[in-house]
Amino acid sequence: MVTLNHKRIANQGRPQGYAPTQKRRKTMKTTTQLTLLILATLTFNSCGGGSCPAATQVLAINAHCNINNDMSQYTPLQSGDIITKEEDNTLISIFHDQDNNKVVCIESGKASIIRGV
């Protein structure tokens, strides 16, 4: 005589207690929503600690190396500054002054500095 395990047939061959219940589905849905909410919060607030500058300042480099050899008249550079050329064939020179600070002057063309404020 063959005996059938009715509980095993009802769960489609899975062990007893394996089938998801309403409570497990709700818990998984809540966990997924919470994970997505945390991810969205971190994404939109990543610059809130000051790591991303809220505004930038554009400074023209007006000191010409050929005209003015006095390094105190050159434009000082700060950490994070970006030098952009505004004309083709622009040449700039970067020097270290007596206090080991970087300064910049223009050999030819036109350039500016983008600085985070």
C-alpha cells in the first residue's frame, strides 16, 4: 500500500513551512521600500556635508608673465582650482613663490580660474 504525504503535496514538494506567508511578503516589501528610501536619501544628500561646492566663482587671470616679472602680482592658486583657457593657443605658467604658494600668469591668450566658494 502506498501512503501519500498530503502536506508535501499541498506545498508542491517543498518542505513544510517553506511557502511564503502574508507576513513574510509584507516584511520583504517593507525591507525593500526601506532600502530604496535609504539609497535615495544618500544619493540626494551626498553634497550636504560640504564636499560639493554650492557655488563657483570665475576669476580672470590678468597677470601677464612677459609684462610683469613681479611674482607678487601673479594670480594665486588654491587647492581645487581649475584653470580653463578661453582662447586657442593660450599659454600659462605656474610658479611657486617664496612661501611655496602656487601662482599663475599668462604667457599668451586668455584664461580664467574656476574656484569653489
